Amino acid sequence: MQIYKVGGAVRDRLLGKPVTDIDWVVVGATTEEMLARGFRPVGADFPVFLHPKSGEEYALARTERKSGRGYGGFTFHASPEVTLEEDLIRRDLTINAMAEDDQQNLTDPYHGQRDLEERILRHVSPAFAEDPLRVLRVARFAARYAELGFKVAPETLGLMRQLSESGELEALTAERSWKEISRALMEDQPQVFIQVLRDCGALKVLMPEVDTLFGVPQPEAHHPEIDSGIHTLSVLEQSALHKQPLTVRWACLLHDLGKGLTPEEEWPRHIAHEHKGLKLIKAVNERFKAPKDCQELALLVGQYHTHGHRALELKASTLLELLQSFDVYRRPQRFEEFIVACEMDARGRKGLEQRSYPQADYLRGAANVARGVAVQPLLEKGFKGPELGEALKRERLKALKAYKESAAS
């Protein structure tokens, strides 16, 4: 029995990055031997075990062959005869197909170390094109290592394009796709993930609503970058630069989908794109079964982001409606995330990345004013039921009018 550290732990150590998760591969062992040593089995499809003390994953060396569609369409074979090289060749990228023993002696049959030095994301073998999930994984790695100058090898991008055109991407489950998408959006440069998907034709398959935005112009006065797709990438980039959570990043990606529905004769204006885009945002949300908080914020940002930009001009009654829509009294965090998504949208414009956004503090102040209206005096006056709700609304409106006047003076 020989045990090797494999994959990301080896890659990140060589890159000088922190190693978080460690995976191990065991060569020359049987399931029975692993169980006899106290390892606990967890793999449903192939032999994976948890170490009795560390809890880290140990997998028996295995080979695989394509037997059906999609990510799960593989037959695996694990036995003591499978070599380390045979196990490594089934991996996606050369930089993930390295192993080292307990003395840190490197096994690198597919030149992963060379590709690390040359900053190339390259597939290990033609079998890469058998697994559609690898399109998303490679795009995610491109986003993760963009700051180090990594690029996808042209021949690998060609295989990704082949997968995108094959219909295999449609076989991915919503859960697997979302896992990769959500992880990619939380990388330092998530806009690279979207760009790579677009470069290989996968964006058109997975998120045609986003892909359609490229080439759609906007008024240059408000959008010096002009192109709606480029703007979306810039907004996503800003959300990462400002360390926003996944909910905000997802909303930033989808906020302008309605612009893709504007007839060409109406370009570059996009009247009512906020409302037109809601059905598209809903479709993307449902396609990937995004978590509820991501779905809700994306729809609210899509519908109201222009309200955010015009916050200082809004009538007190419109401002109150906005606050009510977000339920700022019970869901303060959701409104805060809306505000920062609007700010990312304002900054995601060429040359305007450092612009101030006074609307943010104004909206926060308005929410605090509305929340500050006390219910108790109204109860003491005898209001209850629907009448109490209306009285509370009147008092909040009065408070917002005063807030608006003081802000203007």
C-alpha cells in the first residue's frame, strides 16, 4: 500500500498558496485492507474512505470510462493493480494531476509543474471532453488564478467548445452546476469565469440571458463602456473587489437581463428593462435552483436598481414603497445588500469605478427613519388591525418627508 497526496494540495503548495483541503490516493490496496485499518467508507459510486483520526478523504486509485451522459455517466474501476499514473490521467487539468509522497517527492507524469510555471490551464488527456462539468471547473480555475496570469490553453478551450456544442452541458444537474457557479462567483475575479464560459460557447448554453447582453449598446453618457455585457462583467468585478457576499454577486450578474429584450430599433435606450427582466431572472434562478436568498435579492435588485440610483430624487411616497417592498423592518440585511448591489452597478462603468455613491447613505438613513417610527403611541390611541397598519404607514411617510427635506437643505 502506497499513499500519495494529490490534486489541489500539491498544486497550491507549489504555487505558494495556503493549502486547505487535502485529498489522498491509495495505490495497491483493497477495500478490505482500508476497513481493517479503521477507515470509514463514504463513497457511493467508488471507494472513498475517511481517515479514522483526521477525517480527510482517502480514495483507492481508480480508472474510469464513459458509460452515459453528463457528469455522472462514468463507470469506475478500483483495484490494487491500478497505478498512480492511471489514476492521475483521469483528472481534468495537468496542474491537478500531480502527486507527492510523504517525503514530498513529486510524481508529475503529465507535466503539471511545467504548466504551473508557464501559467497554463491544460487538459491531461482527450478524455477531458467526456465530462461536461469540466467546462465549469476550468472556467472557475481561470477565475481563481487570473491574478497570477493563468490562461486556458487554446487546445483545452477547443475541447470545452466541443463539449458546449455537444449537448452534454444540458445533462448537468442544477445542483452540480450551481455548486461550480457559486464557487466561481466567490473567486477574486468572477468576471473571468463568465468570460471563459462565453469564449467556449458555454455561456450561450447555460445562461443565454446573460450571453445575449454582449453586443447590446447602452447610452454612452451613463455607460462609457457602452456594451451591456461588458458592463455586467465590470459590475461583477466590482462586487468581488468590494468583497461582497454571494447574494450580491448573483444579483450583480443578473441585474440587467431585461436589456437583452430591447428591440434593436430602440437601442441604446432600454425603457422598462427592470420589469422586462424579471421573467428572465426568475428563469435563471429556477434553472440552477439558486438558494432562496440569492433568488429574492436578484429579483429585487433587477426590479428596483434604478430606484436606487435615483434615490435622492424619489418622492417620499415612492421611497416608502421601496422600503416596504424590501420589508426593511424585519429584513434589514436584505436592504443593505440591495444598496451595495446598486453601488456596484454604479461603479461598474468604465472610468467611474471610484465614483462616490451618496445614494447609499441616503437610503440607509431613510430605512433608519422608517424603522424609527414607534408603534406604541398608535396603540395607545386605539389603532389596531388594518387601521394600525395604515396609521403606521402615514407616520412613516410623514417621517420620510421630513427626512427628505432635511437632506435637501
